[in-house]
Amino acid sequence: MIHLTNREKQVLHYISIEMSNVQIAKELNISKSTIDKYRRNLLWKFDSKNSVGVIRKAYEQGILPMSDMPQKKETTT
């Protein structure tokens, strides 16, 4: 099991709902460069190449509960 700090869990949640680093930084009242560091740490801890891999592995390992999974928005044509 991957150990995450509380702040890493917060950043992971915001990434999973498609927030940008700038948006996450504003939400948590910290700098964008700090969010960049958290994102790099998450990539390393999950041994992933990108955010999609991090989120996929977090759901697979139960770190992000399936009940928190964002629902696909309906599109109209």
C-alpha cells in the first residue's frame, strides 16, 4: 500500500476532479510550485508517467474510493 500524507491525498482528490495546479493552489492557499512538487511526488510514489496513471492506480488500490469517482458529463448533440 502506498503511504500518502494528508496533503498528498487532498492534491490527489483535486487532480481526480480535473483541477489544474493553479486551481488546486488557490483552493489550498499554497503556491503553484508547491502543488508541482506534490504532483511530482505522486507520480514517483505511484510509479506513473502521468496523472491518468496516478488516478487509475489510486482507484485500483482503494486510495480514492469509487464513490468519489467523477461521473462523465452528459453531452447533447
